[in-house]
Amino acid sequence: MDAIDLKILALLQQDATLSIAAIGEKVGLSQTPCWKRIQRLEADGVIDRRVAVLDPVKLGLGLTVFVSIETADHSQEWLQRFADTVSAMPEVLEFYRMAGDVDYMLRVVVADMQAYDAFYKRLISVLPLKNVTSRFAMEKVKSTTALPLPAPPKATRHLPDLAQNPASARASAQVSARALAPALAAVGE
């Protein structure tokens, strides 16, 4: 991945609706090479998908809850059943298996406390859980879907592939010989 790929990714993270022409113009490429790079990034799985980011409050989903779960059962069978069940719950936007004092962490978005209570009752009725702790967000201070991208690789001077281009090889040899001639003459004296 080079600096142009990183620029394309930064642009797409901010606005995935930009046209290929607009992206190409901003990164210094024509449409075809720009489109090919985006296709490669998608094929490589770097671009997972392109989506619209919705405002939960405007959709009546104003309550965000972080749910910590501890379990006494750590078997693969239990985990698979729990993961399948929780993943099917539309209120769960994020679901993580954790290290530390809790086993799982969920980010849940619902309309209000009554909707969360209904979700909670469904959650605890599915499988036995040791402890469920709910933390309610009072204010969203920062929320982004844009990942911090790595710094672009340092530019390196591109040397021509002399084996692929014999004319370039001859020209380089002639330039080198002319540049070295005075030094070689001085050594010979």
C-alpha cells in the first residue's frame, strides 16, 4: 500500500459517495488507475464495505448502552450459541470478546429505557450468564468510523530497471563513464 492508496482510503472514509473522477483528481490520478486501485483495495479486503452512517437520535434511537457480560461457561459450544444469539439482535451494534475482568462487551442502541429493559430480558433469557452490567452513555463526545491510517511509506528514489530497458542501460553507462573520466585520468597520471 503506497501513499496514493492511503490518500484514497482517507477520502473514502470521509465520503464514500465521491465519484471516481473526484477521488482521482484529489490524488493525482486519472479515473481508470484510480478505479483499479479502489477495486484492488476492495479485493484485498482493505475496504470492507461502503455504507451510509445514520444519526441514531433522528431515528428515535437516543439511548446507547455499554453492556459488560461475565459468564461461568467458557466452552466453544456455549460461545458459538451465545455469539449466534447476540449477533442476531439488531440492537447490538458491536460485540467483543474481552480480556480482563469481563468476558464480553456489547454496544447496544435502543430508543429508551423501556426498550433497553426488553432487550435485557431477551438477553438473559437465552443462556445462563454470571453477571451483566449496563453502563448508559450520557453524552456522545466523539464518534467516528474513520480509522487512523498509517503514515505513507517514505519516498525512495526510483532507479530504472536497466535489464528491462537496454537503451536506458547504455545511456546510464555513458553518463557514468563521462562523469568518471576526469577522476580516472587523474589516477592514471
